[in-house]
Amino acid sequence: MAVYKKTYRRYDGPLTPPSLRFLILSRYSFEELRQKRLFGLFLIGAMIWPIVCALTIYLHHNLSALRILELDASKLISIDAGFFLFYLGFQSMLAFFLTGFIGPGLVSPDLANNALPMYLSRPLSRSEYVLGKMTVLVALLSIFTWIPGLLLFLLQSYLGGLGWFTHNLRIAAALFAGSWIWILILALLALALSAWVKWKPLAGALLFITFFVGGGLANAANAILDTSWGHLINLSHLIGTVWLRLFGEPATLGSGAVFFRVQPGAEMPLWVAWAALFGFCGVCLRLLAKKIRAMEIVK
């Protein structure tokens, strides 16, 4: 805008508090996602399994409905720690696919278009930039995992009574903690890949490769070396190990859900799983710190 026209006016509206400025990035990212048709389908799909679980809980406490449907109560799934562990595993895989869909597009466009200097020239630090982008994934993955999980726990507590609630508080804590472990790992991994790979389809493919190929390499290493330490590079096994301890479930063929099952005899010490997960998060943060900068030196 030419200065001589004197039409420029300073912005006099309300200012966002400094502690919440990172949410501006989240708001615009949500607006872009809202315009994608597949995003709405993902959200609808996220509610299918919680609804099925809610109906299962309701049938356990409604004899008249069982008679109408001609179902035997003894053949229904028990509502215990294993039930909620299976729920968490199933929903976590849906959260993983959602991350593969939206995660690669959070940082890579800013790097590809050299927009980081514009962001970081504002009163916005590198950590706030990462936090703003990460908040998008954290909010969406929470809708998939611990929020409906705790609602199911409250439904079962309401129908099962105060005694069931007080006796199974550990399940609620395990749902919350287990969900956040998976959410943070997924968010950090997605942002790190998005920062280093500017082509979004390739970044999404690398996310799946890290998860699935890592598990295949771990199983191959275990078979060749006759050991179980190969699971240190298997994210699903590490997460499953932590989840089993949180829920207090033994490692059986049916524990967990699909990609998070820990086979009997393949368990590793809990502290090793935690150390590997913390190390994985540290690597992702280091990769982000190398890329999220206000300037880039190109040789």
C-alpha cells in the first residue's frame, strides 16, 4: 500500500495474550482442515466404535433389551480392564491413520514456501510455533482416544454403581495416561517428518513406514538373533508394554488390540520401554529443533 495515500491505520482491536498466541496457528490450521471433505468422514468414523462399546455396556445392564434381542448375557464381552484396553487399541489405530492424513501438511507447506521467517519475525518463538501446530493433532487425537474412553467409563460407572467406580478407578487413569503417551508420540513424529520431508505424500508414507516396517524389522531381528531386544525399534510393542502395565493386564494372545498386542514371552522390562519411548521423543524434538529456524543456510 502506497504511503502517500495515507489510508493505512494501525490495528486497534483486542490483542491475543502472549501466553495464548500459539493458538492462532492452531485456529487457522483447523480452518484449513474443516474445508477438507475426508476430515469430516474421519470424525464420523471415530464415533462408530465408541457407540458400539456404549451399546455393549448398555446391554450388560438391561435384561429386557437382551430378551428382545434374544442374547445370552454370559456370551457378552466382560466390561473390565481388557474391554477398555481393546477400545483404546482400536481407537489408537484410527488416530494413527488420521495423523497420517493431516500431520504431514502442518509444517511442510511453511518450509516449502519459506514462511518460517515471517512467523518467527513476529512475537512468536520456535517452541510456540511447534506448540501451535502440535495442538491441532493433540486436540483431534483426544477426540479419538481418551475423551470418548472416559465417557464410556462414566457410563459403565453409572450403570454399574458406585462400587464398580471406586474399584476400577485405575482403568480411568490408564485410559487417560495411555492415550496421552500415544498422542504425544504420534504428534512429535508427524511434525518431525513434516519438517524434514517437504512433499506431503512422502511424509505420510514415512509415518506408516516407521510404524509398520519398524515392527517387521524388529521381528526379523528377534528371529535371527534369538532375542526379544529387537522390539526396541517396534513402537507398537513399546506402547503395548506400557499399556499392559497401566491397565494391570497380563500379556496374552488376546490382550491389547491388533497392532499393540504383546505376545506372551516377548515382554521387556517396563523401564526399558519407557526409556525407549523417551529416547524416541527426544530424537523427534532434536529433528524439529534442527529445522524450525528463522533462517536456513543452503549450500
